[in-house]
Amino acid sequence: MQTKKNIQYLLSGLLLLLVHTSCNKLTENPYSSIFTENFYKTASDAEAALTAVYGPMVNLYLTAATGASDFSADQTYPRPVVGRDTYTLFSYDPNYTTQKSFSRQNESPQQIWQSCYSGIEKANWVLLRVPQTSMDTTRRSVILGEAYYMRAFYFWTLTKNFRDIVVKTTPSTSIDTAIIGKTMQADVFKQIYLDLEQAIAKLPSYSASIQKGRPSKEVAIALYAKTALYAQDWPTALSKAKLVIGSGKYSLMTDVLDVYNVAKEDAARQENMWAFECEATSPGFSTQIISLYGPKNSDAPQYAPTTYGSAFAYQSFFDSFNPADRRRLLLDTFYINKLGQVVHQKDITPITQRGVLVKKYMDANAIGASGAINIPILRLADIYLIAAEASAQQNSPTDEAYGYINTIRKRAGIPDLTAGLGKAAFVDSVLQERSWELFAEGDRWYDLTRTNTFLQVIPKAVNDVFPTRTPQPKNRYFPIPLDEINANQKLEQNPEWK
């Protein structure tokens, strides 16, 4: 979609019609704002408007939210078809929309930009109008808390991908109010803090009664901790992480494999704090990640009925695990095909004899490529590792910091990290632990970019499919889509991409 069309779509306020879609063709003429004047009158209006805030997550998590990170980093790689190698080879430029370097927009950085701003606009309308809605005051407060949380999440997703972004906290009532310039990343983090403080004040603590896919108070605190980690605000990252861990509302699964067992996803919510919730039924949300991380030709029924052999783990990443690490069981160098035969590594993929399968997104009962396995966004294990890193950065490695990382290592079945490391070595160990713990969850690239270590790490992550990978300093953040800049005279390209 063109950005001008996006702006006009935002002006329309037709929230109910766009809960499940985000790519409808739209007219060039702005709609009247009379619809928004007549909407938000009842509790059902408010609920529908909030549901619409979550709608853009469908396109965001189809591929781009995880693929932008995972295919750029050093754990997994795509089969070089339909432009997926664009991330891996860093071959994109600011013209990637018009030059079609990404043959599928839903896998490109533009999808991240458009989905997040669509969600932000919807959240802004909720925050403007719902306070005047006639409804139960307790429920109204929760709706506003969720809208604040989602706006913070969309801002955080944008800034970790594009750095300085447009911070918009009021809805677009005209073209003029829709067109504003960028905000520096440090101030973006401040806005995220403000939104999360509102969310924390309004959201209920976690309980089984919270609707799947909706945030709790502790989830908002967890995002606060992770935002502070990215901002290198170590005291805040540590204090917020400790609040989540100490709340007692969440706990680690005893067996890490159960976090990704689709039959145990309800129980896994004790650790999987907030996720993109997928369903195999229609209507329902799913993601093509389920079909990418499986053998070619849908040949392994334990993965899903429809898989394409489109994404694999690097052999070097598989080899980096301690063989006793239970997390390595979420990778595999063979599978059992439909005939009950063992298919060995050399035959797993049509592109290399060294392909390693990722098993985090298996659903044998998927309908085609639509499965019910969820994509984790915030897990308690992540919060333990945030606490470990922030504690070491603030205080040097103490018993507290070792305790946090060793909690994760114990669960994985590997020895404790030995005491006596210096700060730099300890932080490197935490980053490595994050790589093992959170692989294929859309996290690793942002660890490398927030620490500015990607230029050293990525050239070593090669194989016979991608024998040379040469990121440049400018690849730390994606260029802002050219279509967006052409449509907004106040929006400037990131300096490295000019």
C-alpha cells in the first residue's frame, strides 16, 4: 500500500472493518471523521476498537517480525528463494519497495513499518475516545492499559529496526496532523517508558482469566525491562526484571522442550508470558514460520502437513551447543518421513548437505501450513538473562548475576557458569546464553545490533549456501522505506542510508 493511502485509511477510523485485514485497496480521498464521532459510544464499540489494535500483529508476525532478525543473524538462514536471502546477504537498499529486492512485501522491513504504524494509529484512537465511552470503569481502565501497552510495543519494534522513528501519540484527524518528523531513539525510549507506566498502572496482574494474547501487568514490566536493556539503562532494566521474577506470577517450565510443545501451550504460559497466539482453525491467526522451518515437500508429519524446507540452522550454531544441552534437542540433523524412514542430514534440504532443522514450531495437527504453535515474544527465561546482563553491567558480575544466568543453564542441563569472569567476559557469556535460549524467536539480530557486535559476528556465520556475508555499518538499522519518505516531506532517511 502507498503511505498516502495508509494515512487516509487511518483517517477513516473504520476500525471494525480492519480487525483481520491490513492490505485492502483504499481510495485516495480522505473519509470524513464523522464515523469516529459516532463510534466509541458503547462498551462493545470500545472492545471492538481494542481488538483492532491487535489486528496488525497478523501481518507483522506472518514473517517479518521474526524473519528480519533471524535471517540477518548467525543462527538460522533461509533457502535463497523469493527474496528471503536479501536479509542474509544485506542486499537491500532504500529502494527495496520499488526495486522489489524483497519479492514479498509481507517479509520486508516495510511490513514492519506499516504494521506498527497501523497499530499505533488504532491505539491512539482508543486512548482518545474510550475515556468518554459509557461503560464499566474497571474494564475501561484495562482497555486503556492494553492500548498503552500495544503502542509501546509497536514503538519498541520500530526503534529496534529503524532507530529514530516517528513518535505519534495522537490520531490523525487530517493530513497535516498525520505528517510529522522523526524522534531520536533516546526520546523514543522515554515515550515507551511513559506508555508502559500507564499500562502497568491499569493492567491486572497475571491470572488464568486473562485472555490469551493479552498482556498482564507483569508483561508490561517485562517489556519495560527489555526496553531499558536496549537503552543501556542498566538500573531500570535490572529493577524491572527483578519485579517480574519476584512477582511469583510466572515460572520456568521444568523441561525447556515443553515451552514449544503445542499440546502443552496452556501450561507453557507460566513461562511464555506473551506470544503471538496462533490457531489451526479458520477463522484464526497463524504464521508461515510454521511452514518454513520444516523439511522439504511436507515429508515429516511431526512438523506440519505442509512445510517447504525454506529455513534451517547453521551447522556452526548446532555445533556451538554442549551436547548435553536440552535446547539442542530443538534442532535436528535427521527426521522421520511419512513412510517411517530416517532421512539423514544430507537429504534434508535441496540446497545443502549440512542443513539443520529447527523444531520450535512443529504442529503435527496443523491444517496445511496453519498451526497452533505460538511464537514467543516475551518469555521469563529472557527476563532472567536481562537481569543477569543488567546486573553485571551495573555492578560487575556478582553472585546475583551468576544466579540469574545459572538458573537458565541448570534448566538446560549444562554446568553452571564458573565464577571469576570479568565484566566483558560475563556479558559475552550472557549474550551467548541468549543465543542458545532464544534462537529462532526473532531476537538474536537485535542483540548483535544493540551491542554493535554484528560486524564481528556475522562474517563468521557462513556455509556452502552463503559462503560470504559482508554486512556494513549502515546495516545496523534498516533504511526507512522510500515510499514513506516520498509521502512525508518531514521524514528523513537514516543518515547512513542517504
